[in-house]
Amino acid sequence: MYRKKSITNLILLSLEKTIDGYVRFEDFVYNPGLYAYYGWEYPLKKSSFAKALKRLRENGLVELISDQKLIYRLTDKGKEKAVLASFLQDDKKWDGKWRLIIFDVPEKRRAARDVLRRKLKEWEFIHFQQSVWGTKKNCTEPLRDFIKSVGIEDWVMVVETDNIGDIGR
């Protein structure tokens, strides 16, 4: 499925990939190659970039840390959006492996279980059985990070395999 590559997603994905979670506006504009992922086009227009940052701030996805140096950081809401952008932008050729999510989250953590199911649908996973979902997208690490952030890692297993038989999908 084709997904539009936008400056907004570039910003989110780049911030998500940084070690300390901070990026200066000047770094994006004058050194876009340092932060570009998923085949972004160069050069970036400074005005388009500034508008995208403004939209991200208005939507609560990034916050301005330093007004003088124009340093931005992802918010928690922005991190979640970056993970979604990462899943949906994964248009690389399939590597032959399935990523399976198998979970048995207890009833007392029902809200977290429901969040997981909703996200798996949003991320276009295939529903195999009640608590078994899968995808061909190479997303193991962001998926594990998400599961840990929700606090359900004790009840969720992420499996990469190239052998699940003929599932007719």
C-alpha cells in the first residue's frame, strides 16, 4: 500500500531516531541528510519545514525546548505517531519473514489489551486468531518498544519467522 511521504513524517521519524530526542531546526534545514529516512527528497524548503513544525506543535506532537536555539523534542503523543508513521511507511521489499504477535493479557489489564488490538488494526496487521496477529512489515523493534511502553511485555510475545506454512493470505 502506498503512503504519502511528508515532511511531517520526516520530522517525526527523525526525532524518533535521535539518541537524545532533540533536534535543532537548523540541523534539519541545513543538514537534512543526517535525519532523512525512507527515501526523502532533497532539498527541503525551509518554509515548508517551518509550517510542518508549526502543525506538529499545534497538534501536540512536538514541543519547543529552546526558543533561542529552536530545539524541538517529540512528546509522548508524537512518539506514538512516529511509530505509526514508521509502520505505514515501511514500503521496502518483503524480507521473507513474518512478525507474529501472540498475547494473553489478563483481564485486569483489559484497557492495555484493547489498546494493543486497536493499534494492530491501525498498523494493518492480519488477524489470524483471537490473540494472534501478523505482518510482513519489518517492525519488530518499534513493536517491542510500543509493547514495553504500554507495560504489557510480560504477556506479549513477538516472533519473527520465515516458516508459518501456507496460510492462504
